[in-house]
Amino acid sequence: MTPFDPRNWFWFVGNDESKVWSSAAGDYVEEYDSSRLSRIANEIELYDVLSKEKCAGLAPQGPFSAAELRAALLRIDAAATGDASDPAALRAVAESLEFTRPPLAA
């Protein structure tokens, strides 16, 4: 297997296998190297992964809604997310989970 290189990797996002996110391109592409391919649940989790690798600029940039962030956090830890739904509460949940959230749409 090819060693993980966050600057040159591909992800199937969700269930869509018609295209992949390319960190090298910073966009979706249709052609990819299957030896550098992973699957991830959603663009928000991909933002977190690439942020932790100091590559947030190579991740999907949204804009993301509070509802999209809530859905991602619920997937990660439903108990910690609880009833949080407004941006401030979701920010607090993300911080408690050490999850790097993308900027939210206004």
C-alpha cells in the first residue's frame, strides 16, 4: 500500500463513487490512483482530517450549514452532540471532541 500523503490523496466522499476528492487538485476528479484512495463519510470529516495534517486549504471549503455540521457530529458522537444545533453550541461540541470544524455559512 502507498504511504498516506495528505497532499496527494483521494477520497470517495459518502456513497458517491462517480468521483473522488483529490487533495492535490483541491476538487473532485474522476480519475485517480486506487493505491492512494480512502473512503470518508462526508466533506466535513474530510476537512477535519486534512486540517489535522496542516492541509485545510486542500479540503472542501463549503460553505457548510450548521445542519450539515450537526449531522457530521452526530455520526461521530451522538451523545456528545445531544441537542446542539446552533453554531455556538456546535462549536463547543466540536472543540470537546477535538474535531476541526470548517467555517460555517452565515
